[in-house]
Amino acid sequence: MVGIDLGTSSSVVSALDGERFVVIPNAEGSSSTPSVVAFTEDGRTLVGEPARRQAVTNVGRTVSSVKRHMGTGWRLAVDGRTYDATQISALILRKLKRDAEAHLGEEVSGAVITVPAYFSEAERRATLQAGELAGLHVQRIINEPTAAALACGADWEDQVVLLVHFGGGTFDVSLMEIGDTVVETKATCGDNRLGGDDWDRRVAVWLATRFEEAHGLDLTSDPVAMRRLSEAAERAKIELSSATATEIEVPYVAVSGDGPLHLEQTLTRSMFEQLTADLLDRCTGPLRSVFAYAGIQRAEVTRVVLVGGATRMPAVSGLVRALVGAHAPITLGQSEATVANGAALQAGVLSGHIKDLLLLDVTPFSLGIALTGGEMARLIERNTTIPTKRSEQFSVTGTEGATAVRIPVCQGESTKAAENDQLGVLELAGRGKKMTIEVAIDIDANGVVTVSAKDLATRAEQSMTLTGVPAQRRQQ
């Protein structure tokens, strides 16, 4: 069994060899695989580095950052076929599986796959389905910060850890208590629409603006040019993590009546941080909220762990330090494989190779049902330890002429059902009469939700496991 970090920008596979982590190289010899899929004009499907290399010349048929679309209605139509985010992710996972089998010399059937801590039920379900489509038996879906804590904290005892996981597409923070044999997540918070990719796009648009000011040409309507600017922006972002200024050069980015035009621009770290200040501000809310959710004071934190490429930006580590204080040492994730290593460790626990380690995770959102008056009745509060099951009794009246009572299942924190995500509707037989029903919500260790309802008078019962895209989803 392997551990898989299915990332927004890149993905990593790890396995345990005894007590040692082994990061599995892909067919191209790299320890990480770009999370990119491309469909060529001649009918080939490329995944990973081959797809990334041709992205600039095949923009409309190349997909990256698909993780941001998991659990949504996003679709890609190409060559008369339509793909959703789950199917694209399955192509990535299939390559990871194939490369792992070639390296290990044996079939890989089981896996633990990581997801952002703030992934919704629909996003978790979509990830689970992607694994199944790829031919993997997904033994567990675990949160990325939890996996990172498992990998980093093997020798830690009696620690209160703030773990910040900031990758290409998502931002997660978790507060954890780590004991001798228990890793317990106390609370989690985050933003699934915030990551290093947003910094890249901001710089790319700035470069396009400066180019238009100099040459009078708008590059934003040219997808090939914008792809090149985004790649240049990413390189600049990485350089500015250690340097105070960088030179950005993109040759032959456009053509005018006088010939080819080149982009040359200096970007300082100060300018970069000013351009992206509002993005950094979005990190503040989750960092503050996680302490309130956990009921833990900042002074109680004994260690801070930063994982993911975006945490290398000095402004990010500076923000974390300013919020937490100087008393807690900061540990950087050992490598890009930190999350995958944690998943591999959990795989070892599930397979019985690792003893005396208990992982306690939480659900990131509250779950309940919509009542007749439009309010949401919460059965499970966010940051409840999973797996868990809660039930409650309600008095309902079936609609005249209807043969069933409709019970909308919702996810979110608003007291108004309409302001939350509707995950599905459970229908319980009942013809226009007043009923007393018992509704139960069950969340398994993967964060997948099963809802059941029972008429206490007739004992009629109905249940469903929520799948696919939410029936009604709030705009992010």
C-alpha cells in the first residue's frame, strides 16, 4: 500500500520500507509528478511532465490545477468527449499507480490519499471516486496537515502543533495535539481557493499590464502568452523567496509590425508583496479562526510546522510568526514529499505494519438538515472528531398530495439553510400527515457522509450515502 499526495500543482507517491520512507520516482526519474493532463491533436493523452512541457503550445487541451474543481460541475469537452474533474484526477492517479508498480516491481492496489483539511464532503467523495477509477482501493482519505504532522512528528511527544499547509491551490491550518501514540486534530480551517497559483496569476497580469503600457498590446487575450507569463511569474516567485529582486525575461512574447517583442521586467520582493498583499490578508482569517475553534491559546503552541511550496514566501512565514509569537520554533516540512510520507505512514498503520499509533481527525464543516422555516438544524458541529454519528428527532408534516417527506441535507455554518451547501435530499415515505422522525448523520473516517431517517410511528426507514456534486452549492 502507498501514500499519495494528490496535489494541485504536483503529486507525490511514498511507501514505507520497514520504518523508512521511500519516495517513489516516476517514469521520468523525478520524485514529483506535475498534476497536469493534456490531450494532443493526434489522440494521445499525456500526464505529468510530458503534459506540462507542451502546455504553452496546447493551452486549450491542457488541464492543470484540476484539484480546485473537485466536487463541482466543471467539465472539459475535447474531441467529442467530456471529462469532469474526477476523471482528470483519475488519469493522474493512474499514472502514479503505474509508475509506482514499475518501481516496486509489484502490483499497487491499495492507497491512502490526502486532501486539504477544508475539503467538503463532495470534494472528498470526488477524490475517493477518482482513486477507484484509477484502479486503486482507497483505504483512507486523510487531511494534508494531519499527514504532514504524522511525517514530521514521529519523535514528538506532548506537543501542541500549529501546522500550516500551503500549496499551489489550497491553504490549510490545523491545531493538533501530539502525544506518545496519538495524533489528534483539535480544529482545522482554511481556504480551498487560495494557493501559490494565485500569486503567479497576479504577477502574470501585472506583467501583461506593464507590457501593454510599453507596447500597446494586450496579452491577456492570448492564452499562449499568458501561459508563458504565468510560468515566468512562478519562477520569479520562487527566486524572491531567497533574493530581494529578480529579472523576468520572456523572449518573443508577441509580434508587432516592427517584428518580435520581448518582455523584460525587474520585480523586487517589496513590489511582489505589495502586488499580492490582499492575497496574504486572506491567510489571516483561517489562522485566527483555528485557535477559536480549538479553544487553544496561541501561547500554548509549542511548535509551528510549515509545509508546501507557498510557505517558502517570506511574507507567509512572517505572517505566521507575527500571529503566533516568537516562543514556538518553526519547523519546515522536510521535503516536497512530507505529505505523501505521512500518508504512507497511515497506510502502514492500516496494513498493520505500524503499531501503537492512533490518528484522530475532524470534520471541517457542520452538517444538518433544512427545516420547514428555512433554518438549518445542526446535528454535527464542525471540528467534531471522526468517525462519528449523531441523531435527533424532529416533527414534520408531509406536503398535501405528496407521497414522501423531503429532508434536505446541508453543510455549512449559517443558521439559514439557503446560505449553506445542500448535499442532497433524503425522501421518507409519508403522505400529508404529521410525523415524528429520527434523522441520523454518520461520517466515516474518510469524511464521507451517510444520512438516514426513520418514521418512529410506522418504523419506515430510508438512507443514502451522499455522492457526487452537491445538489445546490453556494458560490465560492
